Amino acid sequence: MNSITVLPHRAEGTDWALAFSQLAYVDGCPQITGTIKSEPEDFQVVELMGFEPDGHGEHVWLWVRKRQQNTEQVAKALAQHAGIAYRDVSYSGMKDFHAVTWQWFSVWLPGNQEVNWQAFKLDGVEIEHVQRHTRKLKRGTHQQNQFKIIVRNLHGSMSDLDQRLTRIGREGVPNYFGAQRFGRQFNNMPLAVSHLCDGIAIKKRTLKGIAISAARSWLFNQVVSQRVAESNWNQLLPNEPANLHGSNSVFVSTGSDDEQLRLAELDIHPTGPLIGRSRDQISAFEAQERSWLDDYQSLIRGLEKADAASLRRPLRARVQNLQWQRDDNQLELRFTLEAGQFATAVLRECVVEADQR
């Protein structure tokens, strides 16, 4: 049972950081604090594609290790080095800045064009492998991300920590969007409100997409928090749209015994809304979800007019291959998540950052 009751916050005048901190926990606020990302090597991410480039084609794929570098800035530097337009460099997902990460970039070089990649120079960046492929790398192509995280300066109940990690490995965690989705100091949310609620145009396409994404993610988090507070975030409610793990497949649950078994095995998951273009009719279940978002009606109306499809996202994240070890006051975690899921959602269920108490 949760120790706090989470209430919605009005879009206008919201203290976004405070509201985010009030998202519900499965077992209440963790009883241990620690320091996260003391140095970039404490947060390592490896992108898992599920396939390898085939060795030929007009797209050069680069396996890049970056330390304390922004994914977009690396892509721009690669374009400049190759003498091509930025639009001809692609990547699957954004990776953390204050971290050490490995990910693929693709560069469109048709014909016999070649680039001396060994001469590429950018602080904190190494190109470790080069391979041609028949297709460009598209956003969201990778399947999973593998994490190695070190938390330092642990203080508090170690038994509480071990119990939480055991449960996380067995049951997963609420699939919250992490704070990084909302920008530095949550600045993406005032931007979203001004655009979607107040009708202030955003000319730059990328910035407009950021605002819409932040708003959808925020509303999704509110639904997840409500379900966590009601202790049914990992259950299928009557006629709920369910998700097949590791896919975008969604179907309406029937409550069958087979579904309950698959739910317990984390093969299927309950879902929450990523609100987009309005539809002529919504289901009774979706109407119930909307009732939890009453204080965000202006944000919802703005999203319904925006150019984004209505989608469903799993309410829980399965934390695969979870391993941990403690050494004095230090914790090392290793685990794998599906693409689009946040390691910070795992961390918040077991440890509180020392400066957030």
C-alpha cells in the first residue's frame, strides 16, 4: 500500500518538479538514499538492436562509444566530418549525456563514397566499428537497452533495498517516463502548455515535437500513478487494452484464465494512454482513464488537435536479467529494458537520490 495519495495538478501554474516527485511508489518511498551518476562511468548503456548490419548497401553504420556527449551533437559532428547534410545521419534513440553509452549511427553514403572514420575527432567519442547496411537507421529501431549502474554512498535500510530489488526482478516496475523526458528543470512542460493550451505556435518542428511528447508523457505518468496508488498497475481491469510484451501489439482483455497466467508471467501488460488526435468515439475504459485527468482537460484538447496518433503504452516495465551486488556502501545494478523504457523508473523504486530527501 502506498504511503501517499497522489492528486492531479492543474496545468496552469504547476510546480512540475514537485508534481513529478509525487508520483506514486509501489511500496512507498524507498528507505535508502544514494548518489547516482557521480561520474559518467557510473551509468553505462548499451543499445541492443537484435540484428547486425549486413555488410553492404549505401548506408554506413557506425558503432559509437560516447562519454558525456549528446546524441544529437554526435550526429551533427559525424555529418560535418563526412561532408554531408545533418538529415543524412540517423540514430535509433537518444542516450543519456552524463553517461558512457554505446549506440549505432547510420550515414547515407551512396555509391562508392568512402570516409576516413579513423580521422574523426570529438571529445569523449570513439567509433569502434564500421559496417555498411542496405537501410538507414530509423528512430525506435533498437529493441532493448542494457544498463550497468553504480549507486554510491548508500545510507539506510539495506534489507529494504534487497526486498525491493527482489520484487522488481519478479514483478517489474511502473513504466514511468523519466524526468529527462520533460527537459532541464522540467522546462518542456511550460512549453507544452503555452503551445497546446494557449495556442502559441512553435515554428521549429523538432521543438514542437518535444512539447507534444512531453505533454503525452506527463498525462501517461498521471494514469500510471493513479493505477499504482490503487494497487492495480500490474492487473488487467475489465475490457482494458493489453499489450504483448516486446511489441506494439494491443488487444482488449477478456479476463480469461489464459490472460491471467500470461499477465503473471509478464508476457502481457496493462496499458495507459498516449493521447493524440481525437476520435469519434472512445471506449468506456478510456473514459474512465480520462476521469483521472480532469484537471488536464485543456492539455488533452490541445493534444487531440495535434498531429499525433492516439497510442497505448504498457503500464509496467519488465526488468530483465536483473543482477545486483553491494560492496560496503555501494550498489552495482545490471539489467535490460525494452526500448523507450527508463532506467530511472527502476532506480526510483529502490533508492532515493541523496539530494532529493
